[in-house]
Amino acid sequence: MSKRQTDPIVLSKARAAKEWVKHANEFAPEGDGKPWRYVLVPHDAVTESATLSGLLAIYST
């Protein structure tokens, strides 16, 4: 885990984003029905060879 991922501000924003996702998913059936997810991915993990499915496999909790 990178230093930024333990930063109190980053963790506070992550909590807020997870709460937003929870509410967005409550209303998803009224829209397109697609569920939302939140995943905190370190910036240095996003590379040209990284795939979304690979990042999700590594960083999903």
C-alpha cells in the first residue's frame, strides 16, 4: 500500500466515494440498472499494460 493510500484525506475521500456508490446503486434500477463500484487504485499502478480487469482483481476489497 502506498503512502498516499494511508493518507487521512485520501481515506476520507474514499469513504465519501463508497457512500456515494451505495446511494447510486439504490437508484440504479431506475436508470440503466448498471451497478457502481469504487476501487482505490494507486496512480503508479495505472500503466499502458494494465487492464481494468487486472486492476480490479488486485485492488478490489
